Amino acid sequence: MHALKKHRPLRRVTLAAASTVTGFVLLLSLKPHTPPTVAQASSSAGHSPSRSRAPSGTPSPGSTKGTGAKTVTGDTVQTRWGPVQVRVTLKNGKITDVTAVSFPTDNPRDQEINGYAIPQLRREALAAQSARIDSVSGASYTSDGYKRSLQSALDSADL
């Protein structure tokens, strides 16, 4: 038997231990997801934000009572990735417009997800005329926050 073959098991153990340590070091050096910040709705989401912000659950200054139209901003809902807030425009008891006032856009992944989720949630809300809408696949947290903020706006408008 050759003399070097005796040391192979020890060499394998040493290599396995070194690669395990290297793997842990690389894993621990990864940067975690940065905490999200509040962002205004952008034109890429299909709507531009209104310049005036009303306190949560109250009609906006742009509300008009003469035409029966009123705008109500829902509560800000904190989600895992950041706050979501919705503004609803109502005319004669019907939802005529829904705008996402704020939603997470802190990183490219948030922007990608919410870029397709927010317009889809808006279409659902306008079609359903309520907050009982389907969630968007892949945007569960945003969908939940959107529905809860929408419901608080509708509750404030007595619908």
C-alpha cells in the first residue's frame, strides 16, 4: 500500500471542513433586504399622486358635495415591506376611481411587483365596487394592505 493513500481520509475531512467554513462566511456576508421606505405612487403604476394628502379616513380637500362626488383616503396599512394607502373617489355611492397613495417602491423588486399589482388591484376594485377583491399572485402583502386601506376608506365614506 502506498504511503500517501493513508492520508486521504484526513485530506477529505480537511477539505470538507474548509469548504463548510467558507460557505458559512459567504452566507453571512450577504446583505439582508433593506428596510422599505414610503414612496408616492408613480406614473409607472398608472396614476399620478394627488398633491394634497388628507389625513387617513377623511375626505380630501378636493371633495365636492354639489356633484355628489367625494374623495376619501383610507388608513395607512403597515405591511411587511412597507406602508400601503389608498384614496377612493365616489360619485352617487359608486366607486369611480381608486388611487394608491403610497406603496413600497424601495428596491427594484418592490417596483416590479407593485408595478403590475397596483393597476390590477385598481381594476378589481372598480369592477367589484367594494373591497372584496382577489389578491394578486406574488403581491400578497401589497394586496392585503390595499384591500384593508380600501375598506377603511369605504367605511369612512359610509359605504
